Amino acid sequence: MRKLALASIAAATLCLRLPVHAQDLVLDRFGDYLDSLRAQVGIPGLTAAIVGANDITWERPFGYSNVERLVATRTDTLYHVDGLTQTLTATLVLRCVEQGRLSLDGRAGDATIRQLLTHTTGAADAPQFLYRPDRLAPLAEAVSTCTGESFRTSMAGLLDQLNMIDAVPGPDASPQAYASKLDRLATPYAVNAQRRPSPSRYAATTLTAAAGLIATTRDLAKFDVELKRRRLLRPETIALAWSNPTTASGQLLPHGLGWFVQNYNGEPIVWQFGLGDNASSSMTVMLPRRALTLILLANSDGLVNPLPLAAGDVLVSPFAKLFVGLFTR
């Protein structure tokens, strides 16, 4: 991983030496270095997109969605997004809070909604961070209580509102409604130490508050744009969601209400990741001040495993470091 980090720094440096007007060339180089990183960690297929304030500004597929059949990855290839599901769950919950139907300090299971969204435990005035997506299950019931319908139906309604035309609310969603879309689902792979892939199974078998959503980078880009436009949530709600909780001593904790939040040289970064062991991985990295977001979806766990992203520093990822190092200059 140290070699990958050095490679990403070198990539960013080389790109930054290009003339400012050569934006397309910069993005081409950025894509080439992404592909190099993909090959180094042995990811069979990867789709990447950079999203601006209003739309996708750059996108590119890499490798194969099915290695055995030599099916190339496409910009509309579907993936399990795993932990990125929780950002849409957070949006559903926060909309209910805005409507006064839920309270952040109300109970959901053995914790408050605020504690679940921020991955914290302990007293409200002395929170402790513990990243445990499996604890989010009660949020699905909270959404159902708010909307009066199943969590899957509420999620499907949000997908429809966003015109996420290829997204599927769970691998066990209605076969009649989603069969044609799932034909474009990338085959999941386990990759051994020699970087040889072998077909595996996706970890998620149903939609939960923390995982199970299936989508393309283009689908997630629509969600990202609507967040930036403040059409999904009020500005004050987003400001709260993208703020760090603090301990009694004033220490900043790494996870806001649905998203990780950190700073890099004074630049805020809002991000989240997903992991399906030996099957899939995903990442979104947003630079709010610049209205830029990187979305990465892969059909192995190589984007995330074995990086300690759950500790709260996205810059341990060479993929994220390449993006942040290039676009915050």
C-alpha cells in the first residue's frame, strides 16, 4: 500500500505540471493513473465518475465486469454499492426529521437515531466512535414508521424521485421489475495474493439500512447532484449532517450523520465507502467547496481491503489521495 500511495502522489504531481487549459488531458491522465492503481490491487472491473455541481463532468470504465466472458465494464454497469447505501438511508431519515416525524434523539433499538447515524455510543455529552454498519438495522424500521410503508418501498420511492433509472432496491427485489437491469450487474470476484480473480458471491442478500443497494455510477451521480443543489435536504440539515460530532473534551469524531467528514489542508472532505468481502467495494469522495465528487464502484474488494478506512481517514486510500491531491490544488 505504501507503493500505491507513492504512485498516487507522483500521479497528482505529474498532472499538476500540465497547463491549466489542458483540462481534458489532465482528466485523461487521471484516468490512466486510476487504471494503474486498479491493476496494482487486482480489481477486475471498475467504473469511475467525477461529478460537478450539475452533472457528470468525466466518466470512464476500466477492465471487465465478467472476466471469463471478456465482458468489458461500461459506464452503465451495475454494482452492489454496499456501505454507500447508508447515505441514502441517512437521507430518508433526515427528511423524516425535517418533517417532525422523527427526532435525532429518539430511540431506535438500543441507541438514538443520532448515535446510529454517527456510529457513536455512550452518553450524549461523551460520545465514542465505533464504526459498525450492522448496528444501523433499526433505522429501516424508523423510516417505515415515518413513511407508513416498508423500508424497501421508501427506498424505491427515493430512487424514482431521483430518476436513478438503473438502481435496484436490493438483490431480492421483484424479479419482474428489475430482471433486465440485473443483466448488467458486474460479476463479483475474490482476488488472491497473485491478483488472480475467481468468481464469488455478493455479500448482501437483501436491502438493509447499511447495504444491499445496486446502482451505477450514473445513478449515484444523480443523488450527488441533488444533495449539492440542496433539493433533497435543507441547507441547515446538510450542514449538520456534514459536521463532526465532538467529545466532551472537544475532540472531533470522524463520522457525521451518514457520512465521514474530515479536513485536508483546510479543505473539507465528505466521503463514504462500501465493502463486500471478496466481492465488491465502493467509494464516494466529495469536495463540497469545489462541488466535485469522485464515485468509484468495483467488482472486488480491492478499493477498500485491507485499508483502515473505518478509522476515519480517506487519505489512506491511494485512489482518494490521487483525487484529493489533484483537485484541491
